[in-house]
Amino acid sequence: MTRNRERTLVVCGHGMVAQRFLEELVARDPAPRLNIVVFNGESRPAYNRIQLSALLSGDADEDSLTLKPGDWFSRHGIQVHGGESVRAIDRQGQTVTTTTGRVQRYDRLVIATGSRPGQLGIPGEDLRGVTQFRDFNDTCHLIEQSRTRQRAVVVGGGFLGLEAAAGLLRRGVAVTVLHRSGHLLNRQLDPTGGNLLADALTSKGMDILTSTAPVQFLGRDSVRAVQLNDQTVISTDLVVVATGIVPNRELAEAAGLDCGRGIRVNRQLRTSDPNIHALGECCELESETFGLVEPGYQQARVLAQVLTDETSSASYRSSVLATRLKISDVPVFSCGLQAPDDSTESLIWQDFETGGYSHLMIRENRLVGAILVGDTGQGPWYQELITENANIARFRAQLPFGRQFCEVAA
């Protein structure tokens, strides 16, 4: 690929979204004439973070997580500096300085620094044996810990916490999950769905305590117990904190860019500096931050268009996103509204023998929300109905039974 070395694009970060951005960029026809330089704070190239739970449980190996082989970058003339992150941005001089002291000029800068696990801010959080589950190194650490630890407490009943708990359970560690909300996956499921998931996980040997939170971790040097908000004490030799994420905005903030919870951008992913863009979990658009990979992929596509065509009107618009998970072999699907309101009606189907459950929320003969536990095969079709705002009046009664029944009724 022929490139014009006078225009340099620097990318800070090399996670899944940054890699998708690079792929979108080089796939443009004609290919962009850019010198592309990537600074990756992690020692390994971009990998599939979604598969970390499979790595933890032993269902995947390290090599299978790599998104692109090394020669892909060389073929496209992309320089990737592994284990070297950007520590400062000089907006006036249009340079970045890395942790090794390297100074790199840029014409356009893309910040894709992702996010980090949130902290609880309670006593004992710095004890040995208190860890997190977020990246490849965290996963390798948990695998190592599972060889000698007997009991683990996982703080957080969201998908990261449950995946960590399921992986440790598969490795023979006794696991207790603490969740502040009244039911698991409270951002994706309704109470019935969350409780059905809890029942399924309990039957596999996981202990689950909802409406429960730790107030401190106990131990002298290493964690030995967790004190709960009801003063109960649970003994443990490993704690995994998985209670949400915080956008990594500090690099942008230090450079004087406009920041809120994340790095503020417009719909073309441009920051308050017209030469700097941000995308993925580190950015914030109209007070919204992004914790899933799919919005980041959509942003990557838009930004590739914007950077390769100065006249492009491409802009990022939030779309109807679905959560598809399989936790300890229990499939979960959620899309659209997660709880009924005064303007919705609910169609609920439940198979007490298999544990299958669906909760479909309807407003004015339009499907606006779908929650599925167990059998999630109809999830993509429900997402399609929600996205297209389709009128379901002709097959409303058959909707819980899936597309085939509805097509016959229509």
C-alpha cells in the first residue's frame, strides 16, 4: 500500500475497538494515504476481550484470542509499539510523548484508551488477594491464583462478575457472588429473569447473595474474609471486584480536552480539539458512555469514514443494542426496554420444566423490549422487530412462540 508519509495518524490504545477502526480504515477504497502509528500500553497486540471468560474457564487458549497476526500490520504499513503507552499530548506542537520518552508528531490523533475497573473505596481493597477481571493479565493472574486458592468472593453480579465466577468455579474454586441489586444482571434482566439465572447458577454450585455488598475486606497482609453490610463475615482467600468501569479520560484531561465522565465528543467522534478524536469506552457523547463493544465498532466505522473523507457527513447514532451472553452454559438475551412502565404491556412465557423464560414488552403494538433466559434463539428476530419499530398486531398473540408461529398467523 502506497502511503503519503506527510500525514500521520497516531492511535492511543489497541483494544478491540481500536483494531476494528484500523480494519475499517485500511478497507476503504481507495486506501487512505496515511502513516499510521499505534501505541499499545499492553504487551500483546489487540485480542478478543470477550473471550477472556473462555480463557479463564479453560475453553480457549491464549493464541485463539489474537485478532490479527503480526504480518497483517506490516502488510498495511501500520507501526504498532507494544508495551508503550502515550503519557502526554502536546496539542500546540501536535506531538505525543510515550512512556519510553519517544516523541511522535501527529496530524490526527485518535484516543482509544478504553476503561478500567471501578473501585469500591472500602478498607482492605489493597490487600494481597484482592484483584479484578478486566484484561489479559488479570485473567492470567486469576488462572494462577485458582491453582492454590480454595474460596473466592466475587463482588458484582453483572456479566463480568458472573463470567469470573463461572470460570473460577470451573477450575474448582468455591465461589460466592455478592450483588448489591435485588437480582443478577439488573441492567439487562427483569427480576424474574435474574432470579431464574441465579437458580440455574446455584444448581451448578455457585453461592449467590443479592441485596448484599461488602463493607470491608479483612486480613493482615492477604485477604482472609469479607465483612458484609449485614455484619456477616465470609471467609475467603481471593476476592474479585467486578463492579463496573471508569472511562480512561486522564490523558485527554491533562491535555485540556473537554471531559465529563469520559472524553466528550460530537457525533463525528471529534473532541474539543478538531485534530483529536476519541472512540469506544473512553468517550462520552451527550452524557452517554459506552460499556459494550458493539457501539465502539459502530463508532470505528464512522470515524474511518470521517478521517478518509473531509467532506463526509457520517455521524454516530445510538442504535438498538442487544446483550447476548452465555454464563456457565445458561444463555441470556436482552434488547431494548429492560423493565415495563405505565405505557407498556407484557407478554410473558415460562417453561417451568426447562427453565426457559421470555418477557416481551409492547407499546402501541410495537415490540420495545425483550428479555430471554434459557432459550434465546428468537433473540435476533426480536431485536429486528424492535429496531424496525414493526407493527406486531397481526401476530401479537403468537409473539412469545417465535418467528415461525408468527409468520403462519400473519
